[in-house]
Amino acid sequence: MDNLIKSKTSNIPHSKEDIEYIVNSYTRGIISDKQMTRWLKAVCLNGMDSKETINYTDAIINSGERVKFKNIDGFIIDKHSTGGVGDKVSLILGPILAACGCYVPMIVGRTLAHTGGTLDKLESIPGYDGLLKINNFKKIVEKVGISIIGQTDEICPADKKIYNLRDETDTIDSFPLICGSIIGKKIAEGIQGLVLDIKTGNGAFMKLEKDAFFLGNLLKKIGEEYSIRVEFSITDMNQPLGDYSGLLCEVIESMETLKGNGPEDLLEVVYHLGSISLKMAGLDNPKARIDEVINNGSGYEIFCKMIHAHGGVLKEIKLNPQEIQYIESEEEGYISYIDTEKLGFAVNALSIKKKNKKIISDRDAGFQMFKKKGAYIKKGESIARIFSSDTGKLKIAEEIFKKSISVTNKKVVQDKLIIR
């Protein structure tokens, strides 16, 4: 392994056999975390060419089983976001697509750095099992239209282990590693089409639009190598999406959005990505279809059916934080800047504790934004409220929050939410 690390440090391309050895040996415990971290850092520094990236993706896929659907008469599609704060679009769009006649097998990740994990949000629902066996996963997709799970020892186990190590060792920002992780999981799902939401801005991994475009095109190219239809959109992450960020609070906001009561920015992204998805599936009048399944409640009904099928207890989806703190503005003016990455870490400070590589979550923790970028605010007026079950965590998050918001006396131009 030392020779392979040395070659990557010297920017010498790996062979297919080299990459298979690295991925498989680490998954089996032959390569240590320390050695794998050195290799990941070398990849982050020197990258991989397109051939290496495809071979890495292959190794991720082949580390586990691939899902094959036989009893489905409809387009099999998934949507993936590169991560942000308050981004609960998958919880809303997935059921909407299923209500429109698509089938949505969705394998999602956990919290990564400052970005929220869809699996963590779903597991905040009492009883929700997000680590189903493949056969149960397939049955729910076929019966309900959608199932959302995390990676297990059956599906892409290599990525599951590497994903956790990347989070712990600050080796997240690498195009090849991101591509292998995303496309590997999606190919293993057995989908026909994939819609990607590439986030850009201070709360995204891709801070610059040019990097978001590069990643989108790279993911599209690699996805199409596996005969998957791929489209990508680029959306703004210079402030949290929706009103709530956290765990159970995002599930509740998703449910309200499926009832037609969602915030404008969240609905705009849902409709945009939904239109791309339905067109890919060959369905016309996408906006009217989305309107219909929200207005008639069928999208919400499918979400509830999925929760029930996974063992979740719907009547226990209630937010009940023990401690609440309001964040008040220290000056009057217009909100000019929101450091979204810091707010993501504030959510983590409120809701997540790691112990012996295990995550202990406070499902009732998070925050609600009352004011967004460009809004006028008076001195002493509340910008947000933060909530948790731990007073100490509340104080830490409050300090982070106060350092994340800037106010000016000049009017502020709003960022464009849909960039592409």
C-alpha cells in the first residue's frame, strides 16, 4: 500500500487492479484507517483522471450487490443533492415523483461535515428503519413507489466505510471521490435516470459556480458510462433552504410542504427538479402533475406509506425540544450575508454527538429562520430560534449563529436560487 500511496503522491495514475486492491483491502480491514487516510489525502491533492475515476466507481459498485427490479412498469429514477443546510428536497420530491407514476429507489448518506444527512433525518422518526435488506427495499419500492435507505453491508459497503473516513479526516473535497460515492450508490440502486442537484455557495462543498458546473458535467459523463440518463441542475446554497434545519424539524417541514404549505424557496427547488425528473421520465405537463399530487394529497399519502413500511410511527412525528433560544439582531438594517457553512456546524453542535465512531443524535434539535438574506430587521427582532435538549449545546450554537449573520444599512440584491 505504501508504494500505491507514493505513486499517487507523485501523481502517477493507478491501474484498475491498483484501485480494486485499495478499495477491497480497506473494506476488508487489510488496509488501516491511517494508510487509507494518506491515500485519500493524496487523491485530494493530485486527483484522478477520468479512467481512474470510472475504475474507482466500478470498485465501489462491485464491493456489494446491485439491485435489479423485475416487477416494475414505470420509469425508475432517483434524485441526489451534493449537500447543503436545510436541504430536505429528497424527502419531498421522492414521494411526488412516486405519486406521478415513477419508481424511486433512493440510497442516501449521513451527515457529512456541515451538511445534513437524509438518513439521519429519517431516522429521527421513531421506529424508522433505514438499513433494510435489499429484498425488503425492493418490495417497498415496488409496492409504495419509493423507499429511502442508507448504505448497508449489501450495497456499496466500500463507500460506506470510505464515506465515514472522509468525514473524519477532512478528505471530502475531491471530484473523483465525490463522483465515485454518488454514482456508485446510484448505479447499485438499479435506476434508469438520475437528476442531480449540485449546490454552490458558501454553504456548499462547491463554493464556486465553475466548480459546480465541472462536477455536474463529470457526474453526467460518468453516469452515462453506465447507460444511466443523467441531468443536473445548479442551485444556490448561500443561505439555508426552507425555514428549518436540523433533524425531525426538517421531516415535519417536508410533510407540510407535501400538503402545500411549504416555504417559497423550498417549493421553487422542488418544482424545478421535479420538472426535470418528469420530463426525463417522458411525462408531459410536469408542473400541472406536481400541482395535482400536492393538491389531492397523493404525494403526502405516499410519504406516509413509506414511513409506515419502514416501521416509522407517524403519530410520534412531533417536535418537542426541551430548550429554546431566540437569536435577536444586535442592529437594524438589511441582512447582507449568512455564513451557511457555519450554520450547518451550528446544527451539528445542537443535534449530533460522536462517541467511539457512533453518532448519538438529538432528534428534536435544530433551528428555524425567521429572516433570510435581504430581509429588513429591527434591533432586538428575532432572526431565528434554536432548539435542543441540552442547554450547553444551545449556548455553543448561539455563539456560532451570531457570528454567521451580517447586517448592513443598504438594500441587498437577492441571490438567484436556480442557477441552471
